[in-house]
Amino acid sequence: MALLLALWAHQDGWTQPYTVNNDAHQHTFWLHWAGDGQALESDLLALYASHYEPPLWVWGYRVLEPLLSPIWLGRVLPLLLFPLSALLLFWVTDRIDDRRAAFPWPALVAVGLFCISPFFLRKMAGGHPRAFATPFILATLWLLRNRRSRAQALLLVIQSLVYPISWLLSCATVASQWLRFERGRLRLGQWKLIAPLAVAIALGGFFLASRYLQPTDPRLGSPATGEQLSAESPAGRQLRRGGRTHDLPIPSLAGGYTDLLRNDLFRLRRTGSTAWPRRLDRRLFLLLIASLGLFALLALRRQIPFPPELVGLTLASCLLYFAADSLLLRLLLPRRYIMYSLALVTVIVLALLIGRGISALPSLGRKAAAVGLGVALLTFAPGIRGFGIDDYSPWGEAFELAAQLPANALIAASPLTADGIPLFAERHVLINYQMALPYFPTYWQSIEHRLDDLFAAYYAVQLEPLITLRQRHGVDFLIVDREDFDPAKVQGKPGIFFEPWRTQIQRRVTPKAQFLLLNLAPRLRSPASTSGRFFVVDLRQLLEDYS
């Protein structure tokens, strides 16, 4: 069922060549040049992306590249990870249910909730390192439940090399199980079980320290500290509303969990992509809160199981959330430590509650509940179609033009157009939207200068900004999108870009403005067509002509 659902949801990725998860322009584009050290060193964007990717994930992509390109591997992996996660969730929930009846209602309900939620498949889309978070956490719970310490130790080492955030969560969860209350005393678990896990945690910590605590390239600098992310700093402004991301200010733990429930976990859509009515959305949220409260009451009375593994995972998530908030960006963003783990805890908790209720019904009631679950699945599961993937076909003409340019050329384009050029055309770009990231202040300074010079040249009325773009950054070709000069598009919300460039562009693009690039188009001698939406300006030839 989960496999068929994943195929349904991402079918456009199999039929449309330019449909991918948008974060592929952050995570996988640089793998085209992973074996070419000179290409990585000369491309600041690729250098930055290669810096933070986990080594085992990179190694897997490179080993499989002769069989599957990074684009296709990113399409295949969700089809493996989503059904695997559904199976692990079924096993974990069934194992937790201490009143297992002839029919595993809680486990089946857990899988149903997992499938109709758009969150899990969306986070697996693209096959990025985060795609492994859900199966890793579920495997940790299952191995802890079955006391498989050696397999758990191996999994911990693998997590440190694939997705360090899940490694931290799993380490804290595993360590929480070492201490137990027996006869009113706190006791340490058996050394035979603890020793391999302690060795695995130490080994994973060594791998992460050797990978991420080394000095970074001077062009990147170090991650921003809390002080550097103040509201007045350039990087800090970009992490707030109106900037590149909306990561700041960091919400409270309760606020972060509430946002997870309302906007991610059960952001349901019905068949045909009809929006779930906002009125019912509020009622659904209140029902979720009431259900969680009822579960807490029953768990405190020991009328429903809440095993130590789930307690440990919940506590680990909360503690790491606070730690990431205090050490902002040293442990990345706090939300990462609750979005996967607490989403799974919520699904399991709701499944135990609903499954227990169904099991208590008479035979006719259980049959009616089965029909109800089937109807809910058929109604809401198709609504996740397209979640996690984005169609870049409107820019397909630009990618085709870029692919005709020399392989070592540096291309500039509007950042949204430039997103797909490295991934689909395998060409280097000056800057794109996805890699305009403010988490490293030194890197961000370079990005700011590139954006300033790019937009100055793109919307120039004289030749000097184009000369600056060529001489200062070595740009060879400029791909121009005629729609970027349409006042209706530029003035719309959210407009063509984020602040402060959005306002600058909106001031420049007016119905009476005369832009040099549009006036050049009829006289171009550069390669490519000039009759469509996109055209290419050869800056090398242009400067020779004007000189």
C-alpha cells in the first residue's frame, strides 16, 4: 500500500524530466563534479554544498552513479524508504501494543495515519540525507524494543555517516535506556548490552568531529553564532520573515510542536487537491490536542502503554531542541530535532488510542471502523500527490540553452532560473535561489556581492554593470528571462525575490523602463534562440563589440 501510494504521489517525477524536489538544487547538483577537485574548488556554490553533506550518503550516490544519475536516484530512494518506514512503523506499534488481539488494529491505524500525512513522504522526496531520518528513528525504536544491541550499534555508526541529526536523537534515546529504576533505586543496565552501544556512540562522535570540526575553507568561514544572527546583522535579517528563510525567531518548544501538528503532520487535502476547509482544520487540531491529552491521562493511569523507548525519544527530542536553541547553528536549527521524532511519537500515540478504541468495539463496530479507515485512506491519501516535488518545466528552455554552452562556462541568470541549470544542464552558475543561504556569514557576504552585481547588470540601462559582472566575477554568459521584466509579475507578492532585492527590483521594473538587455535581444550574435521566453547574451562577445 505504501509503495503504491508513493508511486501515485510522485508519478510526475517519473514522467516529467524537470520535476524534482526543490532541495536537489542544494544537495545533489554538485555531485556532477564530485570527482573533479578543481571544478569544486572553482565553484563557490558547489564547495559550500559539498562541505555539509554526510560522507556515506555522498559515497552511495557516487557508487551508484554509473547505474542511476543523482536525479534518478533521488526519485528511486523514496520508493524504497517510504514502504520500509511503513513496515517498521507497523512492527514498532504492534510490538508496543501490550494487548495484541487477533487483528493488529493499532499497528494498522499507525500505518494509515503515516500514509495520509503529507509530512513523511515530502521529507523523503529527493533522497536527501534527511530522507533517512524516519526509517532510522523507527529502526532505533524497533531494535531497542527487541534488545538488539549489536544491530543497534551498527545502525548508530551508519547514522553518523548519513544523517547526523538522527544520530544525535538515537544516541540520546539509546542512552536513556541504560538507566532503570529497580526497587526504588537507579541502576545501570547490563554491560553486555551497553558496551557495544557505547563504543558505537564514541565511534560516531569521532567520525562527526573529524568531518565537521575541522577548519572550513576561508571562503565559507564558520557557521553563524547567536550573536551574529541578531536582528540587525545581514545574516540575521535573512533568517526572518521577508528574508531568505523564516527560521527566526526560534519558537518555544510548545510553539514548535504546535506548528508541526497544524502545518506539517496533518495538513490534509482531499481527492482532487481540494483544500481541507479551514474551519475543519481548526476542529481537527482541537481534536488532536484532546486526543493527546486523553492518551496522557490513560498513560499516567497505566491503562495504555507508553514504553520507555518512546519516553526516551520524547525526552531526547526536547533536550536537543533546547540545546540547539542555546547553541544556535552549531547543532543546526532546533526544529530538526522534533519534526521527525515527535511526528512519529504522535502517530504512534494516536494509533494506540484509536486502535484500543476499535478493539473494544463489538464485531459490527470493528467492521464499521475498518470501512471508515478505508474511506479515510481513499479520501485523503491521494491528496498527497505532488507533495515534495516541484515542476521546473517552465524553465526547461533555459536549461536546454545552458546545456549548449561550453562545459566550463560560468553562467548568470535570474536566481530562480539558475536553480535548475547546475542540476539539469551540468553547468556552473554565479548564484541561484537555493544556494543563497545565510548560515555562514563569510559565505553570505560573497553571495550578497554576487546578488548586487547580478541584479545591477540584469536590470541595467547602461553597459557598465555588465562590464562589472564580467570583469569582477568572470561571467561568460547571461541567460535572460523576458518575464522577469514584466511589471505585473515583479510587483506581485511575493514578487521575484526576497528582501532587500525584492524592493530594489520592484522600483526598477516599471512600464516605462527601458532595459539594455531587452534592447540587445534583436541584435544578438550569441548562440541560442532569441525568439522564445529566454535568450542568451555572450558577455565575452558583447564587451568585444562595444570596445
